[in-house]
Amino acid sequence: MKTPHSRQNESFSARRPVLTVVVIELLLLLAVFAAGAVATVKQLDYTSPVLMSFTPIALVLIIYLTLRRKWRETGFRSLRTVPASHAKYYIPLLLVLGTLALKGFTELTLSKVVFFIFFTLLVAFVEETIYRGLIFKTLLRKSAVAAVVTSSVLFSITHIMNALSGQSMADTILQLIYALLLGAALALLMLKNGNIVPLILFHFIHNLIQFLGNDRQDAGTFPYDIFILIVLVAYCVWLTFSVRTKSSSSEGSTSGSSVVH
């Protein structure tokens, strides 16, 4: 049982995990909305709101994680910490990337490729660090279910801002569902392995393919989207079953050990 003194020594996020998550999400949305308003008034490129908001956020995250020595705690660990037997759990992510690549690519130039490498790496670092890092880890103190569900829902809601950039409501709804399922899969992987690096790499390559890919909205692209959604649903079910099985095994081992000793 925690004493009042021990609770006072805890960080704010440990004492108020829900409020911490609310503050993080509101600050992120406020930054993006403010940047979006400026970009709209000045008629800037569609990537400008993200660059204007995510660049300072990335710098703040780097300073915070460094000064507080929370890189490892947030999930930034060597890929060697992921057991070789768990490599199979990342295969569906490769399937998603391969399916996206099948749509083809637009005409590429060196400057375009270099810009979007920086742009998508920035987005991947910020979003994964916030949603599968800070928010996920904060809510994990309450429960694994709260961490996975809440981080996924908030990740999905953030993408509703695409509707403000002129995207159709149908496309926005599809993207919300897609982001929810993808967020859940990545959160379950974080729960299983505790390593955020593979998630950032996937997020980076995923977005890079999307930005450099063929964005035609003809009927030919529709089956790809549906196939990916089906893969993600099956993927989430598989990961959930795997995590629950692991938890049950751990609890059984713990109870068995207590009986023996």
C-alpha cells in the first residue's frame, strides 16, 4: 500500500494518468489547429501545418526524454530486445506495406523524395512517441485495455483534422477506421514487446509510400483499401489472442511458483 509520502514523490503522470493524457492530446490538437489556421490564412502548402506544429513538438520530446532519461522507459530500445520468436508478429505490417506499394507511385524527383523522407520521419517519430510512447505508457498504469483502446481511439480522432483540408467525409471516415485499427495493432505490439523502434520504422515507411504513391481515387484502388482493413482486423484479433495467452501463462506461472514456495 502506498503511503501519502510515497504518492507525493510520484510524478504527476503517475498520480493523474487520465488528466495527463487529456493534457497531452489537447496540447497536440491545439498546436495542429493553430498551425492549420496560419497555413490557411497564408495559403501555404498542405504539409505546412504538420511541419509548423510537429517540428517544435519533436524538439520538445527529444529534450524531455533526454533530460528525464526516459528514452528506454518510453520504448526506445535496441531491436535485439525483441525475441527472435516474435518476428512473426511483424509480418502483417510488411503485408500492409506491400499492398500499399502495389498501388504504384507518382513521378518522383530527388527533391520530392528527400523532403518526404524528412516529413514522414518527423510524423512517425512524433505520433509514435506520443501515442505508443507517452500516452500508452501512462495509461498502462491503469490497465493494458485502457492503454491499448484509449491510445488507439485518440490516434484515430487526431486524423479527423484531414476533413478540414478538404478531404471528403467518406474518405475521412475510412481513414478514421483505418487509423483506429492500425493504432490498435501497433499498441498491441507495444504491449507485447515494449519496443517502439519497429513501430516508428513501420509508420515512417507506411507514410512515405502513401505520400509518394499513386493517389488516384478510381475504382481500381478500392480493393486495396478493403484488403488492408481485413488484414488489420485479423491482425488485431491475432495479437489480442497472443497477448491474452501470454498473460494467462504468466499468471499461471506466478501462481504455480507461489504454491511451490
